[in-house]
Amino acid sequence: MSSYRPRHLAQPADDAGGTSRRSVLRGGALGAVALGTGTVALGAPAANAAGIHGQDVSGWQGRVDWAAQAALGSRFAYVKATEGRSYRSPDFDHQYTGAGNAGLVRGGYHFARPDSGGPEEQAEFFLNNGGGWTGDGVTLPGMVDFEAYSGLPRDYGLSAQEMREWISGFSIAYREATGRRPVLYTNLHWWNDVVGDWTPTNSPLFLASYSSSSPSTLPGRWWAWELWQYSDSGPFAGDSNRWHGSESQFESFVAASDYDAIGI
């Protein structure tokens, strides 16, 4: 892998494709204050709870009114940057920049395609096209999305051991380049069916579980989640998410090079 330099807004790749879905720290935006005081009633049941809320978006959302998202209470945004080894979202730049300009902490995410290239190759492509991290207090550590893909086998043609090695390869390559392990996004059934009873060391969990109550049954060997995706139908554009812990824990997650995942 080539030497990493922060490149959150690199130029788009020439190839097009991809069909999958998919500083607001202390004293930040209006939405943070509103959520902390319980004065804003958001649309989904989980969002009515006090805490730090945010969202993730992709090309499906197109142009997002980020000022409106901040006013609703969104504190952070993950923006789809890449997929596989050649697809870069044409909406990444304006979504990423717009979220930052509205005062949201923001970061990129990569949709993993273990069927189309090795983990180191995909990690480098992600890093070169918006997925980097620096401890500037406004950039989220990169997230990598592991889930089923329409039209392909759920396991992408890999055995459980091969999938574990692929995930480890991506995670190690990202850590070596940035100093942080990527956040792993998944859901209970895909992970347990395809990956099994295993979780890579010190890997923050971003769990998709559409429910009005906090998830308690977790995939692999995690015993706690960092981020919970509780809705794909509001209150925020894209998918709506919640941070598990306190303001100081969130600050550490965003900015600390020595951040320790809480659930593994």
C-alpha cells in the first residue's frame, strides 16, 4: 500500500457503477442542544431518547439539506464514498462538504465487495477517495459496510474463514495507514450466518437493527455497540443513527488515535 496522506476530498474515479443501498463536539449545533434538553420530538421512537444522533447517506439521497438535518438534531454523518475497488459515489463531495459546512462531524464509508478485489486493494481505494481519518475533531474514522448484496451469494463465495481473513486484511490495512481501525457496519443475521462467532480485535460496531428499543443481541463476539442504525425512514435523511454513550466518549471516538472500542 502506498504512503497515506489525508485525502478526504480526492477526485472521483473514472469508473462508474455500484447499485447497493445504502466542529459538532461539545457545544455544537442547535440540534445537539435540543436533543440534550428533550425539546425536539423526532419522528422515530428511538430518536425521542436523549443522546447523540446522526445519519448515514449515499447516492440515493442526492442533495441533502444539511442545515435542516442539523436543526432536527443530527450531530454526525457517514457519507458513502466507495464500493468495491472502482466505484466512487458521485454524490460524495457535495454530501461530505455540505455536512461539514452545517457543523456535523462527518466521515466516509466503504461498501465492501469481497467478490471483486482484495481487502488491501479496496482499503487503499477507500483511503484515496474520501475514507481517510485524522485526529482533527471533525472527521469520523472510516466505516466499512458488510452486508448482503442483491444478486450475489450472501457470503460472496467465501468460507467463514476466508471472510474473516478478508475483514482482518481490510482492517489492518486501514489501521496501518491512519492509526485507527475502521468502524464495522453490519447486522446480526448476516454476520452470524457468514462470519460466525468471531470479531476482530478493538473494532467499533455499527449495528443495523430497526427497532424502537436498543439492541441487546449482538453479532459475533461483540458485547456492546458504538453506533446503532435504528431507522431507514426518518427522522433524518438516509438512515438514522444513535451513539451509545456520553459526549466525552463521542469526542474520544472522533478524535483520539488511541480510542478503544467498547464492545470487544
